[in-house]
Amino acid sequence: MITHKDPIQIFLADDDEDDRNFFTEAITELKMESKVTTFKDGKDLMDYLENPDSKLPHILFLDLNMPCKTGFDCLKEIRANNRFKDISIAIYS
């Protein structure tokens, strides 16, 4: 449960560094309590999520076209794992 004191945990997985920077900047301008964590590809994202000690996001923005592991691959793995059932996912390409 999110309380008014908890920052919203936002994850972005995108292989384009400029897109990651623009996204982080845009979220910062919203002036809401949030923490943005970015990943350069699907493999880095899944490596992080599969660590049992990792803090999970409230929402994940997922690029479909990434090297190493695509957004489709990540989505399939995330939805197959009950631990991630509460993560909202926004997909884009």
C-alpha cells in the first residue's frame, strides 16, 4: 500500500540512453514524490527483479524493442512470476 509519505517507485527499461534521460527529466518535472530507476536493457531489468532482496516498482515502463532480452521476453517472465503480480506495466515501442 502506498501512503502519502512513500515515493512512487517507477522503473524504465529502455536501451536508448537519451530516452532514459528524457523520461527521468519528465517525471522529475511532475513534482510528485517518486524515485525513477532505469535499466539499459531487459536483461539488466530481469537480473534486478529476480533478486529476492530487490525493491519492486509500482509501475514499470517497458520498451518492447531492446537487445539481449526484449520487452516481450520480460513481460512474459514478469507475468509468469506471482511475486510481480502487483506491478503495473506500461508498454511502448
